[in-house]
Amino acid sequence: MEEAVSKKSRLSRTLSRVVHIPTSARSKLYKQNRDQNSSNREDSSFGKCCSWQQMSGKSAATGTEMKTRAAYVIKAFIAKLFASASSIKAAYAELQLAQSPYNSSVIQTADDAIVAELQDLAEMKRSFLKKQIDLSPQVTLLLAEVQEQQSLMKTYEIMLRKLENDSKTKDAEAMSLKSQLNKSLNSIKSMETKLNTSGALSILHGVELRDLTHSHFSQALHYALRCVRSFAKVLVREMEDAGWDLSLAVESIAPGVVLQKQSHQIYAFESFVNKVMFAGFNGGDAYGSRQKSFNEFKKLRSLNPKLYLSENPNSQFGAFLRSKYVNLVHPKIECSLFGSLHHRSAVTSGQLPDSEFFTAFTEMVKRVWLLNLLATSCCSQVSAFQVASGCRFSEVYMESVTEEVFIRSESCVGFTVAPGFQVGGTVVQCLVYLSPPPVNRRSTGGQSS
């Protein structure tokens, strides 16, 4: 028993050095032990913990109470330590967030909070090393829990602000990239317009009437067809913006033709525009003598079509433009695209609407008109031709606008995209859209003028 009492005394002295228990608390513990010894009752819960407590009730009870309190104190101490670490983490996150964009006041506040918490940690380390931990476990645990939750909330708020800042930055980058994209698209459109405007103007410089060949006509045709495609794209875009069902429009242009890709719809619209623009196209003396037509060609190719029309409203070119617009743009189409018939009224009265649609149309008409003048200037007879739907494909007279895997002798023409031309004894192939060969039907080939 003396040995057990001696061990208890040493344990009590050791815990007393680490955990400073107020004098009032020690007195209360001693009083409880004296009351327990005087009543000769045994604490069953303490008895189950250590066997030597049964041999010395007073000493064992005192040591257990002190040991239990020491455990609570250590638990509260550790909780306070972790809470301080969480506070430092939150303050450091605030410090990082305030770096960009730079906020000096927030940085100073976060720095002060970090310094204060580090000072508290230094004080806790000092008290631990000196074995002078003096705190109330219940109160400290509650305060540590509150501090921990506040730090977590602060950290989450900082993360939320950071995500919001990142989102704003990404939005700004997206807007900047969108602006750059629009500038690039506008630049491309401008370059395309300049190319379409100047491309054909650069050809035939220095060429005299006697030097004209079918190759010169082919070059002018290439630029004219490219202008037709540009206008067709503008037309499709305007129709999409107006809510048109392009599939139904394609079906009305090329009934029964199944397109392999949705992107091939543009070929149907090109076919429609080319059919109107090249209707009645023939060389010879339709527009005057060869020399007169060639002089008109050289004059118009270097002029802005709007400027030329404003100065020559009653010219043959003006009449050609008005007739093509009336035949190409149906009143219902114009009303759905622009909400009125303003373009039609302006064109028929000799005025020139200022819009992307009409600008593309005017440039296209100019190219086709120049091709008419060049055809009239050639010494050889020039005539246009196209092939009917269902005709067998012929490499001599036709060229496919797409690289089809089923191009073979039995492939059939879905529709003609651009007409072909016969310049004297030379054939310029027409552009066609091919469709799979019909089932249980013999396709018939042929040409139609």
C-alpha cells in the first residue's frame, strides 16, 4: 500500500507541474475524498479503472480526478492550437487574395491577424514547455470550436471571392477574344471584298481586243462565280436570321435531291442565283459591237459599281441590275428579310440602298455584266449551257462541286450549280451536284441549252 501511495503522490506532483489547478479546485477535490472515506463508500467507476484505487480510496480518487482534468485540459489545448492554425490559414488566404488586385488595407489587416495568431502560438509553446497550462477546458473548447468555424467560413468566403474574380477575369478574356474574333471576321470580309473587287480588275490589263482568248473568258468567269458564292452566303445568312427553314427552301430549288451534308445547302442557293443571273446569257452582237463592248468592259472594271450607277442611272448596266434584282429577290423574301420593300423601291427608282446585302448583290451583278461584255468582245461565239437533273455524269461537260466517293459513269446530276460555256470549239465545264444513281430507273444523259 505504501508503494501505491508513493506512486500516486509522484503522479500528482507531475500533473500539477504541467496543469496548474487552482487552489479552490484542489481543496474541493480533497474535501470530496474526505467525505468519501468517512462514509466508507467505494466509487465503482474509479474502482474499475485501476486496481490500486481500492487500496487507497482517498489517494486514488484524487489522482483520477486530476488525471481526468489534465486530459480535458490537454484536449482543450490541442483544440485551441488547431483553431489558431485555421485562423492563420484563413488570414494567409486573405493575404494572397489581396495581392491581385492589390489592396494595401486588406493586406495590412491580414498581416496583423497572422502576427497576432503567431504570437498566441508562441505563448502557447512557452506555457507548454514551462508546464504552466492554465485554462478552463469547457470554455476553451467552446471558443476553439467557434474560432474554427469562423475560420472555415472566412476561408470559404475567400474561395468564393477568388472564384468570382476568376470568373470575371475569364469573362473579360472571353469578351476580348470575341472582340478580336469579330475584328478578324470583319478584316476577312474586308479582304474578301477587296479581293472580289480587285481580282477581276487586275486581269486583262494590257490585253487588246485582238488578243482575247477563251482563257481570258475563263478567268473572268472564275471571279464572277466566286462573287455569286459570296452573295449566296449573304443570302443564306439573312434568311437564317429571318427564321427561314432552309431545308424547305432547298427542296423548292432542287426537288427530290438528297444532300449528303447540311453544309451542301449552299450549292442549292448558288444554283438558284446562277440560274437567274445567267438567264439569256449569249455572246455575239447582243450588246453592241466587239470594240464597243470591250471599251465598256475596260471602263467599268476599274470603277465602283455604285458610283458608276449614280452617274449613269439609265445605262445598260443599270437596266441589267434592276432586272436581275426584280427576278432574283421575290417581294415576300425581301419583306421577310428586311421588314419592308425598301430595297425594291429604291432599286426600281434608280437609287442604291446602303446595306451589306445590296453591296454584295451589286458586286455580283457587276461581275456577271463584265462577263457579258467580255463574251460579246470575243471573236468566237459564246453560249451557256446547263444539264438537267437525272442526267448521267460526264467528265467532258461537267465538274462535281464536291469530291464524291460515288463518281462513276452511272452517277447522276442532282442539279446544276453553275452553267457551263462553249467558247468557239472550247468547252468550259459546268459545275454540278451529284446524287446517287436512281433505283430501278435507267438514267438518261444529255445537255440542255
